[in-house]
Amino acid sequence: MESPVIIHVRKFLDNPGNPAKCYIKKGQIVVNDEAFQFYPEYAKQFILEHEKGHYYQQTFDEVAADEYALRQLALKAPNSLFNAVQSVRMIARSDPRRENELRNKALVIAAENGSLKAREILGLSANAVGEPSPKSNPIQMVIVILVVIAIALLILNWK
Ligand SMILES: [Zn+2]
């Protein structure tokens, strides 16, 4: 697949706050300089990789494009995982699901690369889902059996 062409325009008239868009069939990424210029350097990189994610995966899916950008940028610069999450927070303020999805994927990458903190966070959420069933208390079991025997004896004596 050929690399996409990156074109800069001064302003998007239809969507002035959107920093960039991708024409996935044409392989064109159009950057809206007026909005793009205000993002920090790491977010600019993330935005461009996100648009490439739309093109290379031929998808309009925002979460898939975010994940592509994360994979391209992860662990290649200091704070790359944190910065990727921050970038999504900035560009997808109206869709917090995207930030949550990306944070989880960033945590998995951190855990795979030896972050004990990330493992701890993932471990806790794994336990919350797959919690073992509570063990039955043996004393409770004995009491239940005794009560059943007592009731059985009462019923037998009745007749
Ligand atoms: Zn997008």
C-alpha cells in the first residue's frame, strides 16, 4: 500500500475544530493548520498516525485508528503511553469511550513491558470480573445439618 499524501490547508470551513481528516480511498490526509497548530508536538504526531490508521486499515472506525496510532508511537519516546492517552482525551472530548479504550490498550502494553503498576491495575480489574465464588463456611454447614436433623427428629416423634 502506498503512503498517504499529507496536504495542509489553512482552515476547515465545515469543521473548524477538527485538526485533520483522511480520505481513505484517495490516500489523502488533510491537515487543518488553524486547529492543528495548537496541539502539543506529541498530539500532532498522534493525530497524523491516527489518520494514517484510517487509511492503512481502510476504516472509519475511530477506536481502530486510535489503536493504530498507539502501536506506532508506543515506547518510542519518553511518556509515549501517557501522551497517547492525553492525545485522545484532547481530540475526542465528546467520546470518552475512545479514551477508555486507549487507556486499557496502553496499560496492556505497559504490563507486557514490565510495568508492575500496570499489571496491578489490570490484575485488579481482572479480579473484579472473574471473582472466585465465596467458599462455604464449614461451621455454617454443620449448623444447617444439625437443624435439618432436629427438624427430622421432631417430625418423626410427632407420629
Ligand atoms: Zn479519526
